[in-house]
Amino acid sequence: MEFTSLISADTICLRLHGHTKSEILDELIEVLAKAGKLIDPKAFREAILKREQTFPTGLENGIAIPHARTDAVRLPAIALGIAPDGVEYGSLDNQPSRIFFLIAETESVAEEHLEILASLTRHMQESHYIQSLLQAGSTNELIGLLAANVVEASADTTAPVAAAAPPRVLAVTGCPTGIAHTYMAADALKVCAERMEIPIRVETRGAIGERDGLTEQEIAAAEVIIIASDTRVDMDRFAGKKLIRVPVRDAIRDPKGLLERALGGEATIYSGDGDSARPRPATTRPGIYQHLMNGVSNMLPFVVGGGILIALSFMFGIDAFDPDSPNHHPLATALMTLGGSEGAFGLMVPVLAAFIGMSIADRPGFMPAMVGGFVAVQSGGGFIGGMIAGLLGGYLMLAVSHLCRNMPRSLQGVETVLIYPVIGLLLVGGLMYLLLMPLAAINSALVDWLASLGIGNLVLLGTLLGGLMAVDLGGPVNKAAYTFGIAAIAAGNHLPQAAVMAGGMVPPLAMGLATLLFRSRFGANERRAGKSCFVLGASFITEGAIPFAAADPLRVLPACIVGSALAGGLSMYFGCQLPAPHGGIFVIPLVERPFHYLLAIALGSLVSALLVGSLKPALAVEARVKD
């Protein structure tokens, strides 16, 4: 197939004018749209951003290759753009990107296209070749340089592929779209292994499936296996072999280091229990952020489902779920049991912790982190305690697995079913008890301190109570403020509880409002969760904001605290009183000065939403929650 079927003069822009990642993508997408290559430019942009969430496509040496495979593409094409001054694009070497290949492929990828794309990427690590592209004076000169590259690479593929010696290292590379990174990783490993005089064979798992598959004989004879893939790989064939698994970007960024790690003792015996079948996700933000997001995405159904069922139970009466109430209704009890602390809400924090731990350490981190999250719930640690449990479970189990890497072969078969669970449970559970046991005393002291304040300065007290409701969104600080409000009702003062409920309603309402006002700041999962936040906030279920706070605590929590404090202070200023302990909108008719009360909640929610929208950086848009 002719190279010009993918790239031509009308899909090249010699000077891009954008100064941000988003602006660059918009320019390149417009180039393809004007060339008639796209059916739906907006849908194609969404596909590109979704791909960027999985793994940033900024490489080294000033190259970026954003790409997507979608039915929004009419004809396969490549848009090439050059930004001479460079643009921050999240590159592997943290340097600005200057040359951009925007690859658009249809859902049915042609094998010839992939061969062309793979050949294009083979020289992207060569500085002299990149410099020649930057110095090209016309589109025709640029096309000539690229076409020569494709011809040269195609000629190379006709050479014999058999290694002079049996492969010492075997590798599997793969990326979610299978268009570029799969082959770049494979080539990087091959070139580096040749320089290091290490016989290697690489299996690629791209958009057209498996290529150069590894044979049973090669696997049996190999010294070590490298899995550099962000897609699922058939792992059973590697049982009993030394294996190391990394994201595909590691093979592109540092192939030499990866080979040295694999041969230097970091690889461990793969037990064949399915542990490594799940790809370790690549991330636009390495480290804790991605692990927290993994926990949040798995926790979301528990928050939404449980919160909605709790809200539905209130429709029968605020205390209709209580068998001792004269308003008791069995359906309300069932809804509260399924959604509340005995059901979905009771599992919310352990699930958050479990999937944070699993994201860090795979299956060995799942159980210890989940138990740690359960301990956090029982000890009143809230979602912050759950996040701590997840991080502890993950990183401690990483350390344990590292220490066990050189265990006698006779024990390697039982490490995942005996050693990891026992040691992990002891370490994580023990540390959680040490960390969380003081919470009860702190909580009690906080309630006593609130009681000592009295009600001399009502506006200050309302501001304090409202703000405390948003500090940990249902955790011990939130419970302390709520307990003070209940005690005030028992003492005949209905002002504090109105401030408490106003402050507790603001965080989820604010997050729902923020996802509407600032759609570009949130991923699809967050926008969907935002819709349910209106129901949860209106029902005084502060926990509805937890997924947003867990994903971005340093921005979301301060914004929510400010809005909640404002709502609580205004409630006191307006003289709103609430005789009911719970209920949200269901008890608004019981509030003294209800319209002023709704105004206080609305203003607090708006302020928090505006703060969240202004604090979230634009460059983080493409790297938000996975869809």
C-alpha cells in the first residue's frame, strides 16, 4: 500500500499555533476533518482523549503520537504537525513535544496500515532523523523524508528474523489500541538487545492480533520473560518461568534498564495462578494518583447505588426504616439495609481500599487492603482511613513480594495462598489498629470541645459546624459535628442541627453542580456520578462526594469545606431551625424559614462548585477518570 494513502500534503501542518495539549489536538483534528478523513470530529476527539487517559502518547526527543481506533474515522489517515517552540505534552522525558503524528484508524485496521505505522515509529528515537524532520522546508520534503523511512523499514523486514543463537530473553508487547506503542516497544527492545548482544524474540499483540508468536520450545529454553503490555496476555504458557511485567511505556522509555532488571534478579517465578494476566495499567500520572483512581472507579457503584436506596427509604418517612418507629414500613427497612451501613455503604470503604491495594500490588494486595478498609470502617476512620489502608496494603505487599523473590523453589507454589495472605493481614491489620484506635478518643474530645463553645456566637458556631461536616465526608470529624447537632436537639436548641445538615448537603450538591458547569474538568465516569450527587446531596448523604474527594483530595476537600462553612454560617445568620435529625429535602417543611435555608445551601453549593472548577487544572482534563 502507498504511504501517501495515510499522509499527504493536506494532512500536514508545518506550523502549529497551539500552546497547550488540548489546542494542539484541536488543530490536528481540524486538519483531518478538512481533509475529509473524519465522520464525526467530536467523537474522534473523545476517542483520542480516552486513549490519552490510558497512556500518554508524548514520547522522548520531542515526538508525540496521539492515536485512536474508532468508527468516527471515515478513512485511515495521519495528520502531521510541527510546533517549533514545543508544547508541554506529558512526554516520557518531561521535555516539550515538537513533532506530532495524529493517527486516525477505523475499527477494522488493515495490516498494511500497521506495517506503515510501525515503520514510521522505528526511527523516532534517532535525534538526527528528528532534526531532519524539523528542518524540512515544505510539505513535499517532509513527505519524502517519511516515505524514505517507510521504504527503508519495509526493506529491513525482508531480512531473516531468526536469531543467531537461541533467544535468551522473550518479550511480549501490547498497548490498548495496538497501533503505535506495541511496535515501538518491540523495536526498542530488539535494538537494545542487539547492542547488548542478548538474543531476544518479541511477540507483538497489536490491533490485528498476535504477530511473531512465541513457541513452546522457545519459552521452555528462555532464561526470562518480559511482559511489556497494557492489554491482557495469555499467561498460562509462562507458568514456572522467571517473568517481569511492566507497562509498555517502560520498554519504550528505558529498554536497556528493563533488560538489565529482567536479567539482574528482579524477575520472579510466575506461579501460573492468573496473577499476572491482568495488565498493569499505564497512567498519565504515575504513582498514587492512578492507584486512588482505581479504588474510586470500583467504589462508585456502591456510593451511587447505596445512596439512592437510602434516599428512597426516606420517602416512607425519615425514621420509617426503624422497626421501633410508629412510622415503620418494611420496604423502608429493606431499602436502608441494602443501601446503608449493613449493605452498600458498609462495603464502600473496604472496596475503595481493596482496589487501591490491588492497583499497587495486584492480587496479593487485595485482601490485606480490604481488611484494613474494614478495620477503618469499624474504628470510625472514614474514607480517609480506607485510603490509608489501601496504600498500606499495596505498598507493604510490594515489599513482601520483593523480600520473597528468592525463596526456595519448594515454597514458591504456596507464597500466594499462604505466605502473602498471612503476613499481609498481620502487617496491614496491625498497623491499621495502631493508626485508627486513637480516632475514638479524638472524636470524643472534638464533641466535648464543640459543646464547650456554647452558642454565644451563633454565626461562628454555624460556620464551624458546617465546615466540619465536609472535612472527611462521613468520617469521625463529620460524625463529631453531627453528634453535636443531635445533642443540641435533645437540649431543645434546633439551630445547630440546621447548620449541620446544610453543611452536610453542600459537598455532593457542589460536585454535581461542578460537573455541569465545568464538564471539561471531569471524565465521563465523574460526570455520570455527578448526576447522582444531586439526589444524594438533597437527601443529606454527604458520602456522595467521597469519590471526587478520594480522586483529588487536595482540591476537592478545601473547596467543599469553604462552601459547607458558608452554608452553615448563613443558616445560623438567617435563624433557621431544624427539629429533625436527618432527612435533607424531605424535612425542609419542618425548617423554620425554609426559603432562607434553601438559599444558604444553594449559595454554599455554588461557591464550592466554582472553587472546584477553578482549582482543577486544564492540563489534567485528559488524564481524569477512566471511562
